[in-house]
Amino acid sequence: NPNLNSARLAISLAKITPHRAQIEWYKCTCDESDDRMGYYDSFKRRQASKRDNQVNMFRIKLASFWDNVISMIENNELPHDFHKRRKWVNAAHFYQLLVEPLDIAEYYRSGEHLRRGHYLKNGRERRHQLFDKWWREKNVEEESKRSKFASLTQDSCFWARVEEARSLLEEVQTERSSTRLAQLWQGIDEFEQYARALIENKEVSCDVLVKNSSYSLWAAELRELRSQIQQFHQFPGVVNGEMVP
């Protein structure tokens, strides 16, 4: 009975909500930490501590729950309009904003990007793609302009875009082909503009802007590179105060 299954699933959702709450608490502690790395980077560079292991376990359990929801939908075990119900669309969206950054962190931490390619094209789980679709199809009212930064970055793939931008910045410093350089700089400029718009609209969480986050380090490295290029054009043959051939 699809309706009975839906009722049972609501009970299961209530039972796993404490896992989500624990991850929310983890985010708060990371964002306030003295190391100033923020949520994403703290998880990506985590040590083998009990707290970190627990958060990873909660991440895996939540993924299992939502994968099971999708399986039940596809097997016609839930009402036909289940994926349109506000409660479930909102719950899936909140899960995605909170947990997908951890999925991205784990992907790059484990070196999967070296074996399979970047996350967005090669590593994103199907549940996240479906939840994007659910959210887009929902009749979302336009939000008023934010007066403070969001509690969760509103693009759940933001950190995957940062990782790709980091790769572009590394490559642009060694590339010699003018055609490829133009492509790399275009990618860098596009991400820079996108990130700036998110920040100006306060659609990012404060962890994006802490001093030692991947985004802040990338932005600082980009400023330094542009400064060197400008210096080179002003004083050809000199970079960082030294003569170069």
C-alpha cells in the first residue's frame, strides 16, 4: 500500500533526523574553529578522530535512507505524487544543501577525481541530480534579498566548482598554448564572477569566506598570479623582483 509505505517512511525520516542534527552541529563547530578552514575543508582534511568518523557514518546512513526513498519511488511503492509533496521536497533539499558538500569533500579527499575525473561530470550521485529536479519543479516563491549570509550555501555543488577552479588555476601557470590558456582563463573568470554573485547576494554560508577555506585560498592565489602578470607586463623580464629569460 503506497500510502502506508509513505506513513512508515515518515517515521523513518523522524528517526534519522538526529543524524542530520549532528551534522548541523558539526558544521557550526567547524565554522567557529580557530583553524578557520570551515565546514567543507575541515571534513576534507579531517583526521581519524571519533567525531569525524561519526559524522562520516551519519553521512553514509543519510545517503542510504534517501537512496532507499528513490528506489521505492521507482518501484511504485509510494504515492505517484510523492516527489511533489512539499514535506519531502523540502526535506530532500535541506539534506542536499547540508550533506552534498561532505560528499564532494570525500570524493576529492579519497582521490576519486584523479581516477574518474571531476565530481560534477563523473562523481555526482543520482540522488542529488533527482533532488535538483524535484526542487526546480517545485513552485518556489522568490526570496527577498538576504540581509545576512545563508546558513547553508544555496548551491550544493559550490565546492565542486571550487575544486575545478583550483585545477584551472594550477594548469594556467604551466600551460604554454595560447589557445588553451584562453580557455583556462575563461573558465577562471566565469567561476570568479559566479562566486562573486553568490557572495554579494549572501547565498553562501560563512564557511566559504573563512581565511583558510579552499575558496579563500584560491582567490588569494588568483590575486597573486594576476599581480605577477601585471608586474611582468610593466617590467618585461622581471617577476617577483628577479630577472627571467
